[in-house]
Amino acid sequence: PTTRAMVSEAERLLGKLRKQAENRRCVNCGEESRLGFSAICVKFRTFVCNHCKSSHQAFSHRVKSVTMSTWTLEEVEALRKRNGGGNQIARATWYAKWSPRDQERFGVRPGDPLDKFKQLIAMVYEDKRWYDADASAAAEPSTSKPSRTPARSQPQPAASAAAPSLLSFEDDDVFGGGASEGNEDLFAAAGPLAPASGST
């Protein structure tokens, strides 16, 4: 049985996870939320914006609210990077083969029709168009203590590289959950969208 203390601990940890830098940027469209998103796609363990939430629901992907749903500690633990959850690992896996050309053709932006978001969700998660199961292992934190030295942005080669440089990040803040200057490069390198300024 779930006790009040366990629910409280789950809510505390969930609040911390949703505020991590990589989880404040929607895994699919790149919209940013200063306070973190209130929707989580349970199946893929990702933090998503309202447009992407609706698009996931159109394919019966279970989405829970951070504030309106009851969370167990087990459900929240699954969202941690060390357990394969969160937006960074999802990006590395589901968008592993995403290229700049794919961004031009299929990328979505705030203000696009909902059908365009649904089309992207279908290609990414139903068709597994850019999926690479092996990519997630490289994005997961190592068991040894990572360096606290901020990661430096590396110039990206042309679209020939299958996986972006985010797979080589060793920054403690990326894997430890704090905000990091290196995290801004993470989304730009991995696509799908550089965020629009001022969106919440």
C-alpha cells in the first residue's frame, strides 16, 4: 500500500526531475518551460509540452499530469536517467538518426497545426524512423563519478553522423540534474528544434 510519506517523496523527486535542464525542453518539439512541463508520457518516460501531450494521447500513449495525478515512487524512479528515463536518453534513442534535413522536413514549431505534431509523433514512436536502441547506452551516466568540468561544444560534422555529439557528454550537471551551459548545445545538436525564445 502507498503511504502518505511515499507519495510525498514521489512528488518531491518528480518536482526535482521536471526542473532538470534537459527535461525543461520538450523532447519532441523543443518548446521550453522555465518551471518544467506538467505532462509526462509514461510509456517513453519523457517530459512533454501540451501539443506533444495531445499528440501522444492520439496514439494511446499514456500521459500523466505532474500535478493532477497520483504518482508512486516506483513510477517516478523510472523517470531518472540512471533508470533509462528523461528527455536526454529519449532523444538519444528515438532521434538517434535525426539529421538537419529531417529537421527541415519534419520538425515542428510552436504554432504549427496539431496534425503536424501528430505526424511527427507517429514517425518517431510508432514507425521508429530515427530509432537506435544502442544509442541510449552511450547517453546513460557511467557508474564512475563524472567530471565537473563543463562540456565544451564541438563543431558538428555534416548530417552524415548518425548520432549527435550529445552522446559523448560527460558533464556532471548533465548527468547529475543541475542546469549547465552545455545543455543548450545538447538540444541544438540532437534536433528536432531549437526552441523559440520566450515560450513557456
